[in-house]
Amino acid sequence: MKLTLKFVLVFAVLLGHGLLLAQNFPNRPIRLIVQYPAGGAIDVLARNVAQRAQSEFAQTIVVDNKPGASGFIAFDACAKAAADGYTLCLGTGEGMSLNPFMFAKMPYDPAKDFVAVADLVRISGVIIASAKAPYDSMAELISYAKTNPKAINWASFGVGSNPHIYLSWIDHQAKIEITHVPYKGSTQTIPALLSGESDVTYVALGFVLPLIKSGKLKALAVTTPKRLAQLPNVPTLNELGLDPGTQAWVGIFAPAKTPSSVVEQLNQAFSKAIHDPALNETFLSIQAFEPVVSTQEAFATFTKQDRQLAQKVIQATNIRLEPQ
């Protein structure tokens, strides 16, 4: 009886503390940690949603770029921060779903160290080929690869990058052999395709849409669940009988044990921010980022399912890495 009463009192104190924190939240600036350098599309997304979300709080949301080490620096800093809602991080499919299965050791545990706050966008991906490549569709590429093993050069942003994972996943499913050519980022990869030095890659659509429209690159397939309005004649991998695997995504996370009432306030602010029509018109639609309508609970369920899908992909492709 005494233990039960003690438990009730402790629970009441904790509940009261959480409610008090929520009532006063936020009373100082909020930090949003981003794993990428300033200036890229994901950083611009973070700054746009932070600017719009802070108007709901009358407090500044400061973007803190912590690039490097495969996202370990950013996520470790977020995981170890106080669970009070004043430190958040921009989570991605790479950091929250793929990393746990590619690295033997990590300084953070995506499943235990974070709480999902707000879903933001799905990133539309496309498999593209050089205009000089002797195939105009994914089916033709697979047929060519079967008769010409290792003849196709697939460019990536480096070992373990999304383009590398897609190459390995398609190799595994189609039972073909394509040569992986790792470059140091998109600034080298796309020129390699334009010149014909490399043949194929996977990339976010917003980055190459003008080059596809102008005929300088060929779109072979999109990796989204359905066809894209920007490329209505380009089939999905599903239509071609291939499992698309994981789709790139971005969301907001907080350290585990952040009070649910604070998480809910943050969810409402960021959800409203990502659905600003002006943001969609001036940035999201241009980048082919699809804003997501989701509750906090639905986002938490999505991240769990995505992690399971990532495990299947990485186990099949057997990609293993060390932090860079």
C-alpha cells in the first residue's frame, strides 16, 4: 500500500512538472540541430520551417549546423541534450533508419534516444542516365546489364550514400552486376553523367529536373509510390516489378523523455509551418519535396516501419561502413 501511494505521488509530481513545463514553453530560444552544412536543400528546408514555426511561439528557433561523421555529431548532440523541448534535430531516413544497420557502433540509438515530433516531407527520387547511355528505360537498363555484366557505371555520392544503396538494392533484386563508382558528392556526380564518364545514378528530383526537361539527362524510373506530376510519363519502380525500398524523408525529433505536452506543441507548430502555401510555392514544389499530413503518433509509427524496411534493404545489400 505504501509503495503504491509512493508511486502515485511520484507520478503526480512528474505529471505536474510536465504540465508546468508545457504551460511555460517556450520561454527562451529553441535550437534545431541539422546534420548538413549550411546552404544545401535540406538546410534551406530546416531554416524555412524554423522561421515559420517560431512565429507560433514568439521565440527564435536557431538552426545549428553540425555536419560530418555520417550524422553522428548532430544526432549524438541532440540525444544527449536536456529533454525539455529546447533542443531538437532534423531527422532523416539516413540518420534514423539506415545508419543503425550500416554501422557496427553508433553513439546514439534512433529507437531509444529520440521521440518523433513532426513529419515534414518525402523527397521524390529519380533514377537517371546519361543522355549518351544506350538505354531509355529501367527495363532496357536491366536487359543491357544482363548481357553486359559490370559494363554500366553507377555514380554515387560515396560508399553508403543513398545512390549506392539504390544501386545495390536493384542489383540484388534484378540479379545484375553494375559497377559502383563513388564520387565526392553531387558536384562531381552530375557532371560525370553529363559528360558520359558515368552512366546512371539515383538523385533527388529537384536537383536534376531542369536537366531532364532539357534532354541532357534521361529519367528511367521514379522511386516514389506513385508517378510524379513533374514526370508523368516516367514509371515507378513498383510498376517495373521492383521494390523501391526506402524513400528519403525528413522530420523533426527531440531527445527521449521530452514531455508529451511539449512534443504536441512542437508538432502543431512544425506541421503548420510545412503546410504554408507560400513555402510550397517558393521552395517545396521546386525541390519536389512532398509535405506530409501527419500526427505525432502517425510519424512515430512511420519511423518504426521505415527502420524495419531499412533493415531489410541493408541486410540484403550487406553494406557496412565506418564513420567518415
